[in-house]
Amino acid sequence: MFAGRVVVVISILSLLATAGTARQAPTTPTHLPPPPAQAPPAPSGPPASPGTPAPRGDVQLAANLVTLTVVVRDGASRLVPDLTASDFAITEDGTPREFDHFSSHGEVPLRLVLLFDTSVSVKDRIDFEKRAAARFFTRAVRPGDRAALFSFATKFHKVEPLTDSTDTLARAVETLKIAGITAFNEAVARTAKYLGDAAGRRVIVLLSDGHDTVRPEGFDEALKRAQSVGATVYAISPAGADDNTPAGKAGAATLRRLAAATGGTAFFPPVRANREAEAADLDEIFGRIVDELRAHYVLTYYSDGPREDGRFHTVKVEVKRPGLVATYRSGYYDGFFAAGDTPSGR
């Protein structure tokens, strides 16, 4: 059994997120699609018996410990919370792997950043988005968790760093102001880099239409940064699924790709004339994200050892109970981190 420390692997290994064998539900805009997610933490110490819950606590690093966060749903897309380690099997590159540890019910601490687009493109919705964001922090942050608020327009701002105070976060939300254009890719990359120093499940909740008007060619760099730290991205577009303009199509495609590649979901709630109805939609989405964060299964196993050839290793998770669908990261790259990028425990 573990003595009480949790291990996250991000050092030499970086987990690439694409939805796993049982793919996530479509993220195109029917009303609020079911969200899959992925975020990486794991316990430290000697190997534990399968089914042992991971304690909520500090984090250390292990170069060849691989972590997978798995979300399981039934045929009606309902979360399945009652599985044990014996219900899962893992293979890496086709080779079966034995569990090092298993945890469930969000036992590994959460490190969450709400990344808020404050460019002029969202000015009509800023007021109800701020109210929904404050409520989201209250629902999402439990003892042991920490959350932060960042904003971006032309410039990127760390409005409130990671804290366990939801009151502080709510007050920070009230300071957000509209100004500038949309440096989307820089904001995602800098947020992911910040989370690289945070010990726990790393999650970015992003409120933006996804259309970068400053440096659109920087998306691949931003995505790679998010993947390198194992951050799960939930993207919520205030513009809905805007497929009527080139900018709208590009932004929606960016959000879908970013979410899918990190194990999260892109949400496109409908644009309504009634702002209160839009606010209710946003509250519902935030609630679904919170539910999923509580339903994570975290599975860890040891790979063959540290490798730095840059090769992608495919990971598959099988759920043995019939009729269940799992979503998870599909693998990781060797030796992704450049010098100075290796995250440290906090």
C-alpha cells in the first residue's frame, strides 16, 4: 500500500492525448454532448494492490511511471462510478501491463485553470460568463484542490494563481474587463506551461471561440505544450458552432482538435437571443465538467524504462464489463521535454 504520496509522470515521458479505444461522444453541437476527459496524476511509494485508493497529497516524479485517467460510461452515456481495478486491463504497444496503482472518485488532487477570453469578440456575454465562472469554482474546488483564473485578449494575464480559496477566485472573476484581440494560442501554451509545475490532475477549462487573430500559426506549439504536461482541456465556445464564416469554422475546428487531443471535450451551446437561457446552458456545461472530474479513474503502470527516442507508444485500456465505453489518452511520446521544461512537484 502507498504511504500517502502521489506520483505524476511527466518528466521524460509526455502523454499524448487523443481519445482512447472507445472514442468520446461527438463534440459537435447538439445540446451539451457528454464530455470525456483526461488528466494525469499517480501515487508514489512501493507498488500497491490493485483497487487501493490513491491518497490526496503531494506529488513526486517517476520517469517511467505512466498514468492514464479513464472515464467510463454506459450505453446511455451515464457515468459509471463503481468499477474496480479488476474491471480494467492495460496494454502498451500490444504488450499487457500490470497495474502499479488504481484510484477513483477524483481522489487525486485537482489543479485547474479557468482560462477566460476577454477579447472584444465575447463582449456581449462577459457578464453572465463571469457569474457562471464564479459558481463553477465553488462547485469544482474541494479540499486539497486548487484552481486559478487566467485571462487573455491581446495580452495574457495571470489574474489569480492556484489557490484553494473560492472566495478569492470569485472576487478575481469580477475584475475581468473586455479589451483587445485574441491571442488564443499563446494563452493556451502559457497556461499549460504554468500547470507543468503543479502537482495533481491538470485541467484547463477554456472559454473562447478559439479563433486566434494574433498568431494563428502557433496552434501546433500550443497543443504540444498542453500534451507535454498532460493537461486535459475542456473548451466552451460562446459563439456556438459557428460554421457560417471562415473564422467561425477555424475557431470551432481549433477547439475540437485541442479538446480531442488532450482527452477533453469541446462544447458548443446554442447562441440564444435570451442571455439568461445562455447563462443556464453554461451552468449546465460547467456542472457536467464537475461531474466528470469526480468520476475519473486513475490507472498507473510502469513502462520498460526511460527512453528518449521521441517515439509514440500506444496505450489501450479495456473495460471488462460488457456494454461500457471508456475514454482515455491513447498513448505518450518518449523524451518530449526540452531542457528546462521538465515539470517539478509543487
